[in-house]
Amino acid sequence: MSEAMTKIRIITPHSVGVRVIDTLYNLSLFHVNPSNGEYNLGKGNPLATAESLSSSLLKAKAILQEFGSELLSHERTFGKKEMNQLETVHHDVFRLREQEQTLTSQLQKATEEHEISSGLDALGIDRTLVQKLHYVACFVGFCAPETLQSRLKVTHEFKQVPLGQKILCALFVQKKDELLVRVVLQETGWVQVAVEQYMTSTAQLKKQITHLTTELRACEKEKEQLRKAHAQFITDVELYLDIEIKKAELPLQFATTAQSFVATGFVPSRHLARITKTLEYATRKRVTIEELHVDHDEAVPVQLANKKTVRSFEVLTKLYELPSYFEADPTSLLFITFPLFFGIMLGDVGYGFVTLALFLFLRKKKPDIKAWCNVLIYASIVSIFFGFVYGEYFGFESVSVETGSALCKRGLCLVKEIVEGHGALEVVYTFPRLLNRVHGNVAIGGLELPSIMAFSIFIGALHVNLGLLIGFYNVWKAHGLKLAVLEKLSWIVLEIGLVVLVLGLSSVIPVHWIVGTLIMIVSVIGLCLGEGVKGLIEIPALFSNMLSYMRLGAVGLASVGLAVVVNESLALPMFEKGGFFILGGMLIMLVGHGINIALGVIGPFLHSVRLHYVECFSKFFHGGGIEYIPFGKKAQTEGEL
Amino acid sequence: MAEAGLIAVGAGLAFGASAFATAWAESKIGVAAVGAMAEKEQLFGKGLILTVIPETLVILGLVAVILIIRLAG
């Protein structure tokens, strides 16, 4: 069921606004309904502190980004002193960042200069002399020597030295050829190096690089010290500011007058008295809390409130949609029928134990999917139960005469049966069972049907009608008894009419067929009145919905089929050959049953979910509920269930 | 024996055709559903329901198969 909610209006003067917001935050029970301008009241403004808090939060976030640390934040309260400390840390961090940037760019420049300078040294170029040349022109730059040499016929002196991935070249030509050479150089992608800019000696540059590197390291060390000293503090401050801003901006969702503000929202009814008492105490009774009437078309927040065992199944409800506040929560139904359907489909003692162990292990290892694991643990237990009902153990329904006799000698006697296998009759010992789902037949109206299929349709009829009864309750609560009878009970009456008609026609009961027909006509008229033309169109769908439950048998039979293929057609012939083939047989069984178990979890899960969502929920569930998110500390997550 | 063979072929056709129809319909819906889920993850539940709706076809195919075998056989 979902938690009962009460709509309340809180009216309080601006002077105690902060105290009210703080109290609401600490209570974490008030789901705020944003003001929609009722009574022509204006929207509230953020608290005066909002701007400075936002600015501090930006600083905290910037520092954390600079620190690059991701620590776990703790909820703490901070005062003015700590805010000043935040300012200081921010100042220090960004001073260091600026210093670091300057040093890095200086270091980069010096390194480049050193590289070219050492290249010039290697080329044997005297920087002072080159500038004084009168009859010779000197070109220094980066080039592709092969391209250049193939184009240049006037070369007098050409030198080159590799510098990293590039090649530094020096070219000496007569002054009269200077212009011609310049044109060729431009065409071959020459990148000129201005020699006059590299007057500092290589040794001096090396010294400069060492100095800059030391300074940069000192800077990084200082930053690391700051990070170690303040990272946790800043992380906590960020959380604190985040919360404070949420509080400061809460009045934006309130209505306001010159002297007071009006907050409207929902609280769980069972906590109303506590909320009233706490707010009155915090404001010294300068607060008015009034309960408001809730209309049926109002969006009331929904908090599912189920007992601990059922709570895990809320994930299945939420996977579909939250129920609206005014309709029944289908979680309890899912708790009963989801594992039941899963079990009917999987129905194997061996597979059930394997999946049970798997989900128990996963629940321990992955706490965030605990609820899902709980659901599948229940489903596995029901699968084991149905495994006993069907007498199936890893796809085996029986054992050979030899094994059966051996087991009987040890006190475990199975049922001796003669079955047809591989075109001949053979004696086997079958496991005790209540229902033979592979070969069992049941005669209905002279027609022999597989018993598991008949059983599935019977379960389907029950499930669909249960859905209709819940729908009846929902409509009754929301729109009254008359519409509930017309809209939902008409379907059940229609089914009764059909059963009476069929039984009457087949002379099972001494009733004239007209009686059944009349019942059906009455129900169809009721449907037309309750649901309109849509009801008439849906009539065939009701029966196809019930037939849809045949998948309960069909999916299971497919699983049994695969298991039998693995056991009898693949593994057993290998075992019969003996020797190393036994190992091969074991491998086949391991892989085959592994695949079958994987399919056996996915298939029954999806089909069981589908039977609920499509066949059953469509009879009563509308959904569209909004989640109850109270203003305050974070709500429990699913993993904590 | 020939009659039994024809019954088996009829049953196979009924099941195969309905399974193919289901697969075809589900493939179209599945593509759209996955596209919608990529935009909004919360649509998983609705996407799942829309995708599995055509399964009714194959279930009705199964009903037809059972009726063919039981009535004719």
C-alpha cells in the first residue's frame, strides 16, 4: 500500500522563515508543491544569503576541481570563520595556479630556446658573426633537406642537424643569390629561425631551465600540501553550501505576501502531529498549519509503504510506473504471483537450487541490486517447489533401471514405469510427482489437452479476474459503486454467462442455453454503459489475455526440451562410450545446463513480468503517480532496502 | 501415415507463421523502444510492454497447433 498523505498549508512571518526552512529540512518530511499563484499571491524570493552562498559554492567547486580529489563528503555545519578560511584557500590555490601557469610557459619557452640554441651550436653558427656578414647571406630554419636539395642549385654551403622530429638547416649563399634562394625556400616550406633572438648561451639557458623546474616543483609541492590540508574541509563545505543554497532557494516555491510566506505541500499523515509540534516549537508558535482538502484529480505524491518482505518487489512496480495515489499498490499482488509464475515456468529442483545460490551470492556481492536479488531468490524457492511438483531434476524426470534399483537398495525407492523411448518400450524409475508437465494430458469437453496448458489457462483466468476485482475496488473508491459494477463486474458476469452457456450447451448442467445468452447480453449492456464502445472492442481481448497465460506452460516445456536434448541426446551417448568421452559428456552437461539456466532466468522473468504488466495491470492499473521527494536529507536508495 | 504427415505440416506452418509474425512485429517495435529508452531510461517498463505485446500471436499459434493435433490426430 502507499503511505497516506495529508496536504497542508504552512503560513509564517518572514522573520521566522529561516527557522521554518531549517526545521523542514531536518524533518525531511515535507514534499513541496510549488506555488501556482493562487489567491493572486506573488512568488517568494530567495533568502538574502543565497547570493553569497552561491558565490562561495562556486569557489569551493573551483578549488575541488583544481585539487582533482573525490572524497566522501560529510554533513557538517560551518560558520563565518570557515567561510573566511574558504576564501583564503581559494586565494592561495589560485595564486599558486597562476604562478604555475607562468612558470610552465616560461619553462616551455626556455626549453624551446635551449633546443634551438644547442642546434645552432651543433651547426657551428656564431650568432654575433652571422649578423655582421656582408658578402654572404645566411639562412637558418627548419626544412625538409631532400626537397630543398633537389630544388636548390646555387648551394654553396649547406648544413643540417636533427632536432627532435624536425631538422634544423643552415644555408650560406652569396649575397647576389639571396632573393632567388628566398623564393625557393618559401616554396619548399622553409620555417625561418631568427638567429638574433637566440643570443643567450646554451649553458645559461640550461641554468634557467633548472631554476624554473625547481620553482615549478616547489609550487606543485605547496599545492599538494594545500590539497592534503584542505581537501576534506572543502568537500564538506561544498556539501554544506549545497544544502544551504537549497534552503535559501526554497522560498522560490512558496507564495508570499509583504509580511509572510505560504508554503503548500504534502506530508505523511502519520507524521502530521510531529511536524506541527516541531514547527510550533521552533517558531514559538508563530506558525499556522492548516490541513487542506485533496481533490481526486490532484497530483498527490506517492510513497510505497510495504512490509519488509514485500518491499523488494517495489522495484517491479517502479519498473512499470508508480501507481497514482488513489489506486491500489500492486506490489503485494506481485509478491504473490510473480514468483509463482516464475516457478511454474522454471519448475526444476536442480535449476532452482543453482539460481538460488547464484542470487544469494549476488545479493552479498552487489548490495545495489539487493532488491532485484531478493525478488529472484523468492522466485527460485518457488521454482524448487514446482520442481518437486513436476518431479524434474536438471531436466531428468526418471533414472534408468540400474540406477533406480541401486537407489531402492539404499532405501530410496522411485516409481517404476514403462515408457516409450526411442521407438521402443523401456522400464525406468521416475521421480515422484504431482503433475507430469511433459506428457500429462487432461480431457476437457472431449478434447485432450496438455495438463500444464489447462492449468496455465486456469491460473490465467484467476489472475485476470483478480485484476478485475482490484480494478473494481479502485473504481469504487474513485468514482462510486455504480460505475465500478458497470466497468469491472460486467466482465466477470460476461465470463459467468459464457461458462453457463457452454456448460448448458454441452449438457453438463441442466440449464437452457438462453440463460447463458441472457447473462452475456446483460453484461455487454453493462459494459457499454461503463466503458463505452471501447468495452465492446475489448471483449475478444479478455479471452486472448487468458490464453496468453499458456506461456506459463510453453516456456517451461521449451526449457525441459533443451534440458532433455542436453541430457539424453548429447551427454548420455558420450557417457556410454566411456573413457575420455565421460569428460566430454560432463563438459556438454555443464555448458548445456549453464545456457539453459541463463535462458531459464531471462525467459520466466520477462514472461512473468509481461503477464503482470499487460494482462493483469491493464484491468486496474493506471499509474502516473509522482514520487514523494521530501525537502531534506537524501531519501533511502533502493539498495538500502 | 500421409495424413499424419499433413497434420504435422499444418501444425508446423501454424506455429512457424505465427512465430515469424511475432518476430517481425517485435523487431519493429523493439527498435523504436530502444530508441526511446536511449532518450529516456525510465521508459524501460513501457518499452518492454510494447515490445512483448505481439507475443500473443505466437501463443494463439500454439493454441492452433494444439487444436490441429488434438482434433485431427
